[in-house]
Amino acid sequence: MQLVDRLGGELPRGAVTVELDDIQATVLRYRPEPYYGTHVMLHVEDAQAGREFVQRLTPHIDSAAEWWQAGEAWISVAITYTGLVALGLPEDSLRSFPEAFRVGMAARADKLGDYGLNDPQNWEKPFGIGEIHIGVSVFSDSEQAWRDAMHTAQQQYEGFAGVTVLLTQDFGAQPGDLNPLGYRDSIGQPAIEGSGVDPLPGQGRPIRAGEFILGYPGEAGVPLPMPRPEVLGRNSTFVGLRKYQSRVGTFNRFLREHARSEQERELLAAKLVGRWRSGAPLTLAPTQDDAALGADPRRNNDFTYADDPHGHQVPLGSHMRRMNPRDTTMAQLADVNLHRIIRRSTTFGAPYDPDATSEHDDDVARGIHFIFISAKAMATMEFLQQEWINNGNFMDLGDERDPNIGLQEDGATFTIPEHPVRRRIHGIQTFNVLRGGEYFFMPSLSALRWIGSLRPPSGPR
Amino acid sequence: MTTQAERATAPEVDQTVERKIQQLRELYADAPELGRVALENGLSDLERELAAATRADSAGRVGARQGRVSEFTLILPFADRGAARLRGLLQLLQGNFQLADRVGTVHDMRFVFLDNDTKLLFATAYDGEWDPYIEDFATKIPNALDLLLCNCKGFPGIRSPQVKDWLASHQIAAESWYVGSPDLTVAETRRLERVGHALDEFLDKISD
């Protein structure tokens, strides 16, 4: 369904000041409802073949023009640093990329707090070893359109010498579009200035486009540093991908251990995230789930924390409040609008099973590709991991970590503010384990054409 | 975060301590008499310190950390008349730094004027790392920081994308760093103060 239809036709149109027809669709189009799709990871064996592949694929990559009413399936493409090297980008251009992007997500494990269970040494191949060069994704709101778009994408790389497929992962097609732990997700995206749509209820003021798209002023009033040349940087952006395996058995056991009835269990599940499974926020539905509220994009994000400063409704340490503290008074000075990300996460594998409680259930292939877009995706992810996910200091919670994607130490706690005294749950576990990750550059359409038409400097390479 | 216990290398301790003491004796071989005597007389205390697990860690690009608390030391050349302006500003502020209160991670700050008012030594103890927050300072408290740092030579402005590199280039890592309560952040300290007051109030009431 198109965004405009999901909103019942009431779309607050605003001015367009970014070049939507040059920006890739995924940057602005919301994940469809329902959604179907595939991520394909490719390896470039030969620079010239790789560039020809990019050239062949580019006409099939959708732009973000009129993204609010685009309902078709679309194809997107993004390239890792080793991919840009494999495609033969000029040295000067390669050097202009940020350090964290050049070394890759695995090499930044210390900055991201990816150790123990999440250590890149435990990642699945081909993640984190520089083999993934190009990621192609198809998103669709219908099974048929997904298959058609996949066919189009496949035609560009299958049987094409010099480009090999490393990994194909279908996603979506989940009952009710729920994530692997059984929640509606991807609610609460940032509003972007100049994107053509004014803020939806609860989105807050629009954030300067330069935070999400290269070449425009960011929140500090100046454009962020951009790769050279201009045609490569402008209208492009960065994408982070983190593949999580969801430990559904551990999660369900935790809920059962700390709740006496199904009702209590669901409330605890809601306290961890800040939303009920339906997506209804605890701020608007503090005592019981409200499925109609959860499903209504005009209402399910329309709140602030003005009346909940201590977290009696939405715990200060809940996933939703950590990732977007909104108007919460934090213990550390931070500008919330600098740390927002566009999320296009996708769920794969077996659907959530509320009765799965065994250790074996932790290993059933089921999880999420957490996909985030930002003009400074690397810096933002390091900030979030260090400060807001694997830390509690900013919310005056000591060492407590994000209950959803945090890496929990032995004996970790989760605090639920209550009257007259808070409840502190001991022994919270890591519910989502990192199994892979990569940083990608998502070129504008003109940048893709520039890459496709690169030719080696004179002389043999 | 790795805990201190995990970083300890317990099995090799004895051998390592002996080696360290040997190194100290060599280092102090040319020390004044009283230094050499102090080394020999203080060996039993030193052995315990040398045998303990390391408490040192690094903070961001430059600087040392112990537990949650990091050190940040800058030596910045003053701009023309910068020393006079900054001295005037600091005197008028009379130790009130509301911006530091708002930042919420600053334990202390000292401003020391060196070499006949040609350089500023700025030293602070703070929680975590500074460079993830520079952009936040640039949008939240830009005026306060520009007002202070404009007095230093070459300051590009807190909003400049070059400001992190500029700061790092003037930062000097402490050779050593000790924190009395390494696990207490400013936020934690304030919380414990509140809890302590509440507990006293409670105890006063029940003992009346």
C-alpha cells in the first residue's frame, strides 16, 4: 500500500527542495505494507565487468520522485568500499570516503561494541571479510510484483561473467508484517525537510536533509563532508546493514519467567520496546493493547513524553525511548535530531512463535536485517551503539543496555519505573545476536551512471 | 565493554612483577641516592601495585580512561589578546559553568595560563568519549564554546567539520591517569546524592 493510502489520503504535502529524481527510492520510500523482497550480495571479479553490470542495472533503479505515492516494486543498489575498489574508482575518490567506511563495519568492532556473542569472528560468511561488493535489494508490496522485479534484477547479473552471487536472502511475507519477536516495527521514521511531505503526526519538526542525503545542509547548517567528485557524492548516502538472529526461545522464556499471566507477559513485552506488539505506544495505550491504534499511522506515533518524564508509561530504558528520546530530559546533553536514522529493516525466516521456548528455537533461522540510512551512517551507528544501546548513562540508568538490540552482560538488569518503587528485572539476556554487517554507499542515479561509465586510466591495469 | 578482571593476565604475574622490578632498578640506576633508597625500601608496596591488573584504558582518539572516566588535556596557543579576553570572561563567570552542568558528563575543568599568557592549558575529567558529542555541542551550545575557544589561535569554530581534527591535534594524552571512583559517572554521582538524601530523610523519620 502506498504511504498516501495508508494515511487515508490525508498526506500533508510540503515543498520539494531535494533532487528526488536523482536520489534512490529506498532513501525516501517507506517499507511497503505488506512487504516482500530479496537482498542479493554480489562479488565483482573483474572491474570492467562490474562497471558494465552497474551500467546495465542503473536504468532499473527507481528514484524517489513522488515517493509518497509510489506503490510499485523497486530495485535498489549499494556498494561497499571493497566494491568501489573492485569497480576501479580513482584513488583520489576512494581516499575521500570516511575512514570507518573504508575499513568496514567488522574492523570497527571496538567502536561498535561488537564483542562476545556479536564479535565479527562469529559472523556468517560472507559478512565482514571484504567479499561483499554490491548489494541489490528488491522491495515490493505484492508477491507478483516482487517476483517480476527480482526477474529483472537477475537478468542483469545472472550468467554475467565477472560478477558472482554470494548470497540471496528473501525477506518479508510475514503474517501481519511482524518482526521476529512478534512486534510491528519500522514505525516512527524521521521527517525530512524538503522531501515533499510535511511531518506526519508525532514526527516532530523536519530534520535538515543533509543529515540523510549528501550535498545539502545538515542540522549544523553546513553540508557534511562528501566523497569526491561532486557527481559521486551529491544525492548519494550511506547505508548500514546489520544481520541479527533472533533468539526467540530465550526471549519467550524471559517473558514467562518474569510474568505470571499472559496479560502480564504482554505488558512486559510492551515495556521492553515501548510499544505493544500491535505497534500501539504505551504513551497512548498505557494498560492494554489497542490494535486499531497500532495499525493507524496517523495516530500510532503521535505523542511526546511531556506527561511521562519518569518513564511510568514508556520506561526510560525501553528500545523506542532510547532510539528516539524525543523530548525526554536526558542526563547527558545530546541533540536528538543529530542521531536519527531512516530505517528500512526487513524480517526473514520463520515467523514469530509465541510458544517457542527451547534452546533449539534460538537457532531456527529467523531474524532481521537492520538497515539504516544516514549521510553519516557510520558515525551515527557508532554513537548509537556506544551511547544509547550498550550504555545507560544518558538516561541515568548506569550500565543498563537496550533490551532489544543490546549485548547483555551476565546479570544485566532492566528497570521498569513504577509507583511507589521501580521494578528491576535481573538476568535480561541478549535477544538479538549479530551475525553479520556491512557498510554500503548508496549512490545517486547520476553517481551510478558515472561509476558505470568509468574507464581504466591509459595502460593495462 | 571489557571488565577490568577480564583484562588481567593472572597466570604470568610473578614473573612479570620480577621483570618490572628489574626494569625499575635499571631505570633508577642513575637516580639520586634518595631515589635509589626509596625504591629498595618501597619494594613491598610497589610489588602489590605492579602485580595488580591494569586499570588504564584509552578514550577515543587521544587520551586515557579509567573505568567510565576519561581525561582530556589540551595545550592551545592564545590568539592576539586572547589571554586577556579569556581571563576577563573566566573572572566574570566566577566559576559558574552552567553549560558544563548541562553537558552532564564533565567532572571538572581547569584553565591554566602558561608561558607568560601565550598558551592555555585546559584539562578536564569527563565520562566516556568526547568526539561522538562534538556535533551535539555544535547545535546545542555553540555560542558558549565559540566564546571560550575563539581566544585560541586557529580555532575553526565549533560548527566546522574540521573542529574534531583541530582539537585532537592540540590534545596531549596524559602519561598516566588515576580516578578515585572510576565507575561513577557524573549522572551516577548525582543520582547517588539524591538517593543518599532520600535515605537520610527516611531514617530520620523512622528514628524520630
